[in-house]
Amino acid sequence: MRLKKNDNVLVIAGKDKGKTGKVRYAFPRTDRVLVEGVNMIKRHSRAGGQAKQAGIIEREAPLHVSNLMLLCSKCNKPARIGSRELADGKSVRYCKSCNEVID
């Protein structure tokens, strides 16, 4: 999976197409990520003692990574991501449109 926590992403498919957000949490086994403010769902919850509030709670649901594109920090465009090794042997991600190293 090429997306990581704190990456800025653009939604390219689905009901929230065109929205941007920051990756809050990544689920690598299922190829899904949780993006801030995107793919909001409503959960009906029951009260669980005094701490848990009952009612309808709105929260984010995970999105599949195929519906997202990374926003390049240099060219500010949604970009395809590649990986390459640097001279010191470290593997990094890079933007395929501007060849800028992302991390």
C-alpha cells in the first residue's frame, strides 16, 4: 500500500469525489484508509452507562486506496506514486509527474 498516515489525498471515485483530506489511519491488510471528513456515515448507538452517549453519531468510514490519489506537496496536483532506492539504499516514494521525493 502506497498511502501512509498524514498524507494529503484526493478522492477520485464515489460519493465524495473531489474532496480532499488527510489520512488519519491506514489498514494495510484490507487496503483501506480513514480520511478526515470524507465518507461520513451515521451510527446509531445505545447508551453504555454514564460515559457513552446514546443517539446518532456521525463518523468516517474507511475508503479503499484505489479511490484515492496522493496530492503532491510540490506540484499540488494528484499524482501517481512510484518507489525508488536512493544512493544510500533507502527506499522512498516519489511523484511520477514532477519526480519529487515525497518522504
